[in-house]
Amino acid sequence: MRVDFDTKLDRVLGDRSTKALRKAFDMETVGDLLRHYPRRLDDRGQLTDFGNLEIGEHVTVLARVVSMSESTYKPKSGGRLATRTEITVTDGQHKLLLTFFRQPWKKGQLQHGTIGLFSGKVNLFRKQRQLLQPTCDVLGSGTDIGEFEDETDRMRRWWPIYPANASVSSKMLMDSVALVIDAIGDVPDPLPVELRAELGFLPLSQALRQVHQPADPSEWQAACSRLRFDEAFVVQTVLAQRRHLMRSLPAIPRPVTHDGLRARFDAAMPFTLTAGQLQVAAEIEHDLARSHPMHRLLQGEVGSGKTVVALRAMLQVIDNGGQAALLAPTEVLAAQHHRSIVALLGSMAEGGMLGGDLDGTRVVLLTGSTPTPRRRQALLDAASGAAGIVLGTHALLEDVVQFAELGLVVVDEQHRFGVEQRAALTAKAGLTPPHVLVMTATPIPRTVAMTVFGDLDVSTLRELPRGRAPIQSNVVPVAERPDWLARAWQRVREEVAKGHQAYVVCPRIGGEPESAMQDSPADESETAARRPPLAVADVAADLVGGALAGLRVFMVHGRLPSEEKDDLMRRFAAGDIDVLVATTVIEVGVDVPNATLMVVMDAERFGVSQLHQLRGRIGRGSAPGLCLLVTESPDGTPSRARLDKVAATSDGFDLAQIDLESRREGDVLGANQSGRRSSLQLLSVLRDEEVIAQARRLAEAVVSTDPLLDSHPLLADEVERLSHSEQASYLEKS
């Protein structure tokens, strides 16, 4: 029977295998199976005689199981008991021990009499040779190993090792692939012939055969190169089409005027823009003046001045009769933006109001907790056009919020919003799409920017404004040096005595059920037996009654009423609070130049980028900043190593790369959070920058001459498949 990619697996495989593959990997078709690529090759070599087993040698043996035992042990890292399974096998003359940790199912797989191939590295345990965690391929059962020698003679040397699990083994996947790969004919190749020739790639049919049944590693690598590029090319074609579509949509041009609010703001600005700000501002000015919508990502180092750049863009739109809306993820951040913009504009933010600028505009704030009279006035100002700048949280997305002429949408900390939420705000512009500027203070490595945000033009701010003091960071290892924590609180007192202020950051608020507590990104072995994360309420109480007694210590967190949070932040900014004990509610947007010290409790429970964001709240004035990362993680553990790297550099782009390297592919693409596997099997957003860049360039060339892919129907089919795949949710982040 001849099959193709769309053939259902149950037409080729048995019901049992089909059900197992469907349950384990959501496979339905032959294409799903053939796209489940091996993650590596295993060198089985030649069968090794039991009498010639050399310590340290990697061997493959044919043997029969003669006994099995199981015991438990307590891991050195602590935590619950783990299982150790020992299987003894024989070749008829000698015995060999197979040892497995945390694989209790092996006792069911390798029962007495089971005959199989076992591969691994030989070592010595209690004067007995053993294979530790060997790979196992069951051939059958019986008493005579000789019955299986003919099969092993035909055994290929290089075996593909597939992503597998307890119910579907790598061997089962290999056998299933063998059944379909001989039945499938020539696979239609979506890669344009001219590109395949230019790049020197294998035809798709040959690449599929070689990736699953390679004669040697060079064949496998050649196949992987072809298939890895395919994944990058289809993704980049989708993104190129989106960029082409954006360029084809109409928008109202908003060019620079030389006698409007933006010009007056520039003339009154009490500081000089950095070279980076000027460059990014020029890119945005150019975009806003065009007749199709701007769709730009502005990523910037913590404290690099993104808000000022965004404000100048808003004023440019207002000067051309439009309005700007800024969407922020939290009320604290929205309120901070409101205070900052009103302060920067002065009387220009009070257009038409008593004492305000007659030629100015209005800046209004709209959140879920805005009092009813103020909310009613804000809605009226937005709908009438009196408010040129409308700031808010998710409350801006409500149907009741209307604009006279929405010309620019600014989304701050864009990764906290879904594509539907951003679309709901841009839809308020009516039939003509607004310009869109999305901002993030979390630097994005180039590979992620090209893939996850590939349909956006990207501007980057790395330079900090002149006069900013450096921030020193130190790890406080309380497990080894408990006295250092007392010194940390002493440093807080010293800073307050100088007239400065401090933050103390904790992982949680307090009062949550233990099941709701979020743990750190540290590895499981470090967190299994640890205490709950420190809470704001507990730490604040301890400090008020102990190390910081006599100081003005207050706490702020997400559960407080909005007005109380806003009042606390105003008082802290005014210098009426010495120490603010907080959760990550202060992570972004909080700007208090007098705050010079931050103590992060349980620092190992925060991510690398999050720690960098937090410490960006200090050192925002002329006085130097100090960030103390308090941790119980012992030296030499992965989480301690992450903290050491954070302390060693203040470059957010370097830290973003470190953060990226410490995460899994699914975390980067959002597949882990969605519960689905990523549609990328061979391509790594973490490693394959050159492949992604090449695919982006070539995809742009194809789409520029054939936007709808009419001349490339097979590529169009692959694009359609990816665009409608639930596994491609990472493409919807932008």
C-alpha cells in the first residue's frame, strides 16, 4: 500500500501502536510520525563478547535476563526516596549487572527470560562489571540466545534515538517509522527548486530517509541540516507574509511638525537625549510619517529612556490630530507612567483646563479602580478627543472606552498581553489601523527577535542616560555566611542615614495556601526539601520589630487596593518612606531616583531577567546603587551560578543570553506553558542564529516577488499548516 503524509496511521500500523502514538505524542498521520525526528544517533558498534569487556569501553551485548532486584535510596540532594533497579543478564557463560536509577518500570520491561541488546559504558561496582543506565532493545524471550544471533548480524551500527516516554520507546518509534518509510512514495518538496540547488540541500524524500535510517553520522547530519532549514524557512515565510500585509494596509501619516507640542516639548526638555534615543526616535518618526501602519518593537535596557521616546511619538501623532493610548499591565505601572508624563509635559498636559496651556492636550488615566466621577470624565475626554494621551490597564479594552481618532497604540511590557488584547485596543481606531509601538525592558536575543517577534521592526536602546550612577551587585550567601545578612540590614540603615531609600523584595505576599506558591526556576534537586518562599508580610514585621526598628518601613503588593498602592508609591517617591518591602509589583516602571539600595530575599527564586529588572529600580539618580542578592543556595549549585552571573554584569543583553541558555526551547516559545510541544523539532531558537537569519533573508526574497505564494503551492500548503497549527502559538506573541 502506498501512503502519503496525510495517510492516517491506523491504515499502516496496528491499533495498539496507533493508540499509543496518539496518546503519547498526539500523532494522527504518517506525516506526524515522520516529522518526529531522532534527537541523536547511538553507536551500537559490534557486539562485544562478555569475556572482553573493558572498563570505560562503550559496548553492545546480546544477553538474557536471569534476575532482578529493586531497592530505594535517599538522594544526596534530599527529598523523597528514589528507586534503584538492578538487572542481572548473562550470555550463557558470564554475568553482567545492569543498573537503573529512577526507572522502576524496567522491572516490568526486563522480566526473567527477556532477551535483548544492551548498550552502555562499562564500569566497576563492588568488583562486578556493570552498565549504568544502559539503552535496552528487547528482541524477545526464551532460553536460547542463539535464536537471535541472525537478527543481530543484520543490526545496523547507527541507531536513531527518538524523544520517547515510558509508554512509547525509541525502539517502538524506530519500528513504526520503518513500516511507513518504505510505503511512502516521493514526498512533495515545499522548498523551491532554485533555493534547494543554491543551498546544496538533499531532496526532502532523501532527507527523511536519512534522518530516520542513516548509514552513518554524516548522512544524518546532512538530513538534519535540510530539515532544520525547512523549519526555519516556513516560520520565516509566515512572518514575511505578515510584514508584507502590514505594509499593504493603509494608515494616516503623522509626519513631524515644527511648531507643535513635540517641538515645544523638545525645546523645554531639561536633559539631552542619548545617541541611542535619537537614533530610535528617527526610526519611529520615519515610520509614523508613512501611509501604512508602524509595527515596531522598542526593546531597551532598564532605565534607558523608552518612556521619553514613546512620549515624543505620542506628541507627533497629537500634532497631526490623532490620539495615543498607552496600555500597561499593572495599575502601579500605569499610574507611574501617568505621573511621569504629566511631570514631563507640565502645563502642556492640562490643555483647556484652568491654568493649563491653551494649545496643550490632556493626559488621563483609566484603570479598574478609577473612581466613578474621574472615570466618567476620562471616558468623555477620550471620546471627545480632548485627551490626546489616554493611559491605562486592561480597563482600556472595555467596550465603553471610545476614541475620537486613535492614531497610536503603545503597549508597555508587551509580553504580558495576549494578541487578542492588543487587537481589541487597536480595533478602537475604526477602519484605519493605528500605528503600533510595543515596548519591553527585557532585552531579547536576536534569535528570539527574529522568530517570536519576526513580524515587527526592532529598535534597540542599550545606552543609559548620562549622569546615571553605576549599580554594584553582590551575592549574600547566608548558608555559608549568615553574618552577612546582618551586615546587609546595617547597609540599609547607612543609606537611610545618608538621606536615601531602600527596597526589600520578597517572592510572595503571605497568606497564600502552600499549593499556590510559585517556586523558583532552580532545579528540582535544590528545591525539593526547602522551606516556603519568604513573604512580604512576614519580612516587613520582622524588620519593623528588629533589624530596621525605628525606620519608616512600609509594604506594598498586588493585593492592596489600588488607591492605597498609589498612595504608598507617591509617599515613597516623596521621601516619606525609608524602606519599601515589596513583591515584584515594583519590577517595572517605578522611578524613584533617591532609592539607592535593594535587598532581594530568596534571590534564587527569581529569574535572571527578573532580577535585572528589579535592580533597575535603584541607581536612577546621581548616587550609586547597591543590589544585595540574598540566597540560601550553596556554592556550586545551578541557581547560585545564575546569581553569580547576575552580580558579575549589569549588561541586560548579556544577561538575556544567559537567561536564554538556562531555559528550554519550549519555555522560549511558550509551548511548555500551553501544554503543547513546539512545532520546531530540529531548529533551536537558542542556537541556530545563522540558520534563522539565512531563512529570514531568503523568505523575504520569495514573499517580495510572490506574496501569496501562487508560484509555490507546496510551500503555501506548509505555511497554511503551520499558521493553523495549535503548536505554533509562539508566533502569536507579537
